[in-house]
Amino acid sequence: MIFLTALPLFWIMISASRGGHWGAWMPSSISAFEGTCVSIPCRFDFPDELRPAVVHGVWYFNSPYPKNYPPVVFKSRTQVVHESFQGRSRLLGDLGLRNCTLLLSSLSPELGGKYYFRGDLGGYNQYTFSEHSVLDIINTPNIVVPPEVVAGTEVEVSCMVPDNCPELRPELSWLGHEGLGEPTVLGRLREDEGTWVQVSLLHFVPTREANGHRLGCQASFPNTTMQFEGYASLDVKYPPVIVEMNSSVEAIEGSHVSLLCGADSNPPPLLTWMRDGTVLREAVAESLFLDLDEVTPGEDGVYACLAENAYGQDNRTVGLSVMYAPWKPTVNGTVVAVEGETVSILCSTQSNPDPILTIFKEKQILATVIYESELQLELPAVTPEDDGEYWCVAENQYGQRATAFNLSVEFAPMILLESHCAAARDTVQCLCVVKANPEPAVAFELPSRNVTVNDTEREFVYSERSGLLLTSILTLRGQAQAPPRVICTSRNLYGTKSLELPFQGAHRLMWAKIGPVGAVVAFAVLIAIVCYITQTRRKKNVTESPSFSAGDNPPVLFSSDFRISGAPEKYESERRLGSERRLLGLRGEPPELDLSYSHSDLGKRPTKDSYTLTEELAEYAEIRVK
């Protein structure tokens, strides 16, 4: 119900508030029908000490500041107004009594806007009040329907029109209220901020059938042809009721099944098809189909249709049964884990009845469940031994299916104990066996010679991978003055491992350490021996091949990163490369590499500095490809 105030509170308020300061009181907003009139109530005040002989006033449109030259609505001094307000505006109040009430007639849409009052007491005693009133020109009654109209609950609908024109008073009537029972029509006047509104109330109890009913209100003015009508459609809310549903359904795998659910409600219901709590399809609609094309065993179960809106809900169920053998089990794919991590492997399938699920590795049962559709295998702190192939097997009385999956365990390199170096004659072979995942990079370091080689130099290093094992072979040939220290280093993204390779075998090389002076002495002795042998052979007049033939054997060579400055060009010739490749192609014996010089090359021996470097390396490092 709308309660009406009997006393003119607005006027009591502004009368009691008179005092000794500038101020104005008027409604913040007011409305009127197009073609009628409107009275804007207004009161103002000013300091008592001014005591003006005559009080004047001005009404402005849309701006309170005279310097902006706003349209003048009314001016008591000159009666000069804007052309839009000529013959339309007059002052109803007495400015001497501080009443500035304004009357506007023959309202048209362009007169809608803000209205400001300015008091003029003469001289500098002029004041434009910030308070203003907004005029709204309307042409339809306002029908107020409650936010919710629920079936079975009494409702009150009101028709409200402004009644602020003292010359024309509206009369209200209802249109299209037939079929709603006997309505109660009440007329009221309501005061609101000094404005008047005429209200008509209609009471009735709506039903489902009243939803969408068009209800109207008419405002007419006696002795005129002006009539204004407004309409509102009733939106009656009611909960859903499922009115259509399948019975239980049995289907053969591969056939088509269509399930229907229909409901009546306002607002339209949210229809949801569900199975085992899982939403399969939903839509805001009066009916919803669930189409199952070529049904599979996984679609077996009880399906529920739920219809709901804000005012209630309804639901019904239908059963679908499909018999079938297990599906091919699904697992969480190939698993990659780091050593020490916990791995969880999920194997799942669908069947009717539920299957027996088992996970194997190398014919060993790791986990099993009976009459379950899922099996989870937990492997805490995996090790390299957990790496490998696994099988998930599902079976029931209708068949058996299996799926294989791999677990890859990644870990830092481990250099195995069988890694070693072995010496035979003038050859040293070093074997480095590494277990790692992912595949590591392997390098051989000779720290005393500052030489490092790896398998990127294919003419020197050979590596072969088998499963998680990587085998790299280093072969050193040539006579040197000290036994080399060989360190094998292996690294991947999880770490680095180094090991100085031990020497094994009965036939070890004999090593001798000489310094720069000793090298000069050794070469002098070598020259003397060569000269002696040559003279002896000449004396015996024996013709035989020279012990050292130029170009057959190269000088000491190193990895691709090291070359001896000043070495003869013929030792880098194509003949040497071809000879070495042919030797490397022979399986079994490594190529024999003589470190001596021929008699004819002695004069072309490297410089002293180059020879010192030769002494420091003291060997020819070459990798034999096995």
C-alpha cells in the first residue's frame, strides 16, 4: 500500500526554516503531461537586515549565471522573457512574501530541463540560488508493477500520474483488468517534496494463466480531448513442472538413443541432463533432447533431468543399460620423472560389469583391483631400476584388453667400475662406461698436457649407446716420456661426474721423464746411431731399405685443436690422411704410428720451442673407431 500524507509537510518545513541567510527551497524534480501545465512550488529567504523596499526575481532555464545569458523564463522587473516562454510563464507566488512559485502552461517537450531562481533586492543584493528543479515532460501514465508477481500471491499494481497543474486535474481508469477477478480501485493523492501525484491501485491474486496478461491505465482530463494511456504486461512467476520424460531405455552398443525432457515454468527453466553427477548437456529452454549417437559402453547408467528456476525445481530420472567388454585401458601416457621423485600412474577403463585391473612390469604384478574402473600405482622415490615398460590389463567375462606404457627415469651420470685404461706395446686404450638419462656428454682429459677430446671429433673418439649405457673409447698411440693421466668426465642436465681411469693389464709401457736439456742429448745420440748404421752398411756394401723412409710415418700428432709449429708440410698431406683412414678401417689391430724421424728429415726437425711442446705432450693422441 502507498500511504498518503495529509499535511502539507513541504510548506511547514520551509516556513519553519526562515531565518537570516540566503536560501531557496523547491522540489528537486517535478513532472507534468505534455500539453498541460505545471506549478513549481518555490520559497526563498534572505538576510533580515537587508529590508528591501521591493523584492524582484528572475527565473532562468538550464543555467543559474546571468553572464552565460540563459533563457529568461520569468522576470518581475521587465516582463521580458525568452520567446519559448512567451505567454507560457507567470508567477503564482508573492515575492514580497518570499514565495517564488512559478506556473508554466502549454507544456511541450523542449521545456523540459533545469529551472533556477535569482532573487533581486536592488543594487548589489542579488543572489542566484544553487537549488533548482528539473522538469520532466511525459505523455504516458506510470504503471508500477511489483518486482515479483508470483502465482498464488496477492499483488498490488499502481497507476501514478502527476497532479501539479491547478487548472487541469487528471482522472484515472484501468484497461484490460477483466479476468483478474474483482479488482479494488482506490484513488489517492500523495504529497512528495511539494509535488502531487494521483494514484490508482489494483489488487488481485494472479495465476499461471495470467502470465503475459496486458494491463493498462488511462489518464484523461475533463473538458479536454487529452488522454494518455500506458500498458504493462504481467510477468507472473511460477516454478517448473516436468511434463514430458522417457521411461527406462535399454540399448545395444552402436545404436542411437534420444532422451527427452520437457518442463513448464516462468522464467524458463534451466534444463540439465546429468549422469552420475556429471553434466552432459544443459540449456535454458522449455524442452531439451539428449542425443546419444552410436552409444558406447561408457554411456551406460542412470540419467537425470533437472528443471529449475528461482521459484522452485523438479527432476526425474531414466535408466540406460549397455553391456560390453572392457575398453582398451587408458593411462597417463609415457611418464618422465627425475630420480627420487614420486610417480603416480593412473590406469582406467569402462566396462559392464566392472573389470579386474592389473599393472605388470616384466611379468611381475605391481598392483591389482577387482571390479573397479580405475587403478592407481604409486612409486615413491623412483630409481633407475624403475625405468622400463609397464602393462595395464583389464578383463571381465566379455573380453580382455591391455595397454603398454613407459616410465623414463632421468638421473645424473654414473661412471661404472669397468671403466679403465689398458696399455699394450705402444698403445693405450681407455674405456669409459657411463650410465645416465638423458644421454650425457663424455670427454677425456689429459690434464698434464692440457688436452681434452670428446666424441664431436669423430676421427678420434668413438661412442656407442645401448639403453641407458654410453660407452666411449679413447686410444693413445706413440712413444712418450711419461704415463698420461686420463680423466673421464660425463655430464647431463642433472649433474657432472668425473673419474681418473685406472690402468690395468700386465704389459704396461715403460716411461721416462726427460727435460729440455735431456731432449737435446737424446737427439744427438740418435744422430750418432744413424750415422754409425749408415757407415756400417756402406762398408758391407749391402743394399737395403733405409730404416726411416720420408713420408711413410708422420711426426707426433695431436687433437684437432693442437698443431706443432714448424712441422713439415708433408706430414699434413693427403697421403697421411688416406693412410690413417685405411688403418682406422681395419678391425682388430690399431694403426702403428712411428714417432721417429727419417734420416733425410733430421735437418728439418722443429725448432727448439716446438720441440719442447712435443716433449710436453709426449704422445700422439688418436681415437680408434671400433
